[in-house]
Amino acid sequence: RTDEETSLSKSNAALIERAHRKIDLSDTYRIHQQKEAGPSL
């Protein structure tokens, strides 16, 4: 495994982590909006 591959996989992992964090944030935001609006059931 070359250094280039290692750094590439590291940057990929960082991108994926950032994407997951964005998804978590949007989920938290959506849940918060639902709480503000009241139960949707």
C-alpha cells in the first residue's frame, strides 16, 4: 500500500465523516422542527 493510497483513503474517510455529520445535523434540525410543530401523528 503506497503513501498516496493511504492519504487518499484518509481524505475519503474525512469526507465520509463530514457527510455523516451533516446528515446528523439535518436530522437533529428536522426532529427539532417536528417538536416545534407538535406531534405529526
